[in-house]
Amino acid sequence: MTTRSYNPIWFDNEERKEHCLAIAEEGEVLFRTLTGAKKSTFEEDLQHIDCFWKGDPIDVKGPKPMHAQGYILVEFLNNWGTAGWCSKTSKAKYIAFQFPNEFLVVEKSRLRSLAIMLCPPYNEVVIMRRNRIKPLEGLHQWCGRWRNKDVFTYLLAEEAYSIADEVIRFA
């Protein structure tokens, strides 16, 4: 397995970095193993492309506790206020969310449209900014972390399943 190098400012400390990267890498490896997807380059990874699935660029989101609780997070701007993985400029065509027993694959543009439709009209002045926003609190709300420039929202997993392109079971 090739270890990718990441910008050190992306993580609060070395232990957190290793934990996050290991989870992400395991999810990507599992997705590629199940589907035959081809691994991306480091440069492509920086554009939110983890691999190529059926020839199309896809960003794989590893397992998160919120997935098992029936929620997903949709990122529009990252910590620095630049293109998040569900932004218009992200190069991924699809997003794959790892749930406990399957991957949910959705077209990024449809997920983006759904999230925008379910949230109130965007206004950067009224973003809920604080740390550790629980999914139920941030459901269909524009959220961001305190002292960061990120913007995201939470959706119900069932909402994302309603626009699924494919569900890939593994357990």
C-alpha cells in the first residue's frame, strides 16, 4: 500500500492525522477491492478524486459514527474556505459513503442539489458556527466549525439513498 503525504496543517496533531488517514485509506482500499476501481494519483486526490469507478472520478468517504446513526455530512467549503468535496469545482463525479454493510454511491451534482434544496437559502452571516455540531442539530442547516471557514450540512441517510446511483453491499 502506498502512503500518501498530506499537508501537516490539515490535522491538529500527529495521532489524529494517523487515525483519520488510516480510516480513509481502509475505506478506499475496500471500495477498490469490491468494485475494481483504479487508484488515483496524489494530484488527483487533492481534487477530491480517490479513485476511478467505471471510468469516472469518485471520492470515497470512510465509515463515520453518524453513518450508522442515519446521517451524512455534505461539505461545500473545507476548513480554509476553499472547495470542499461537494463543491461545484470538486473534480469527483460521484461520492461513495461507507455505511456499516455497504457503500452508497451518489452523483455529486445530485447530492449537492438535494442539500441546497433542503437547506434554507444560503447566507454566510447566519451559518451555525461552533465545534461538534451534532447531526440532528445541523440537519438541513448551514454549519461550520468555530474559527474555521468550512461550510457543511447534514442530511438524513435515507435522503441520500433516495438519489442513489448504486448500493454496493459487502457484509
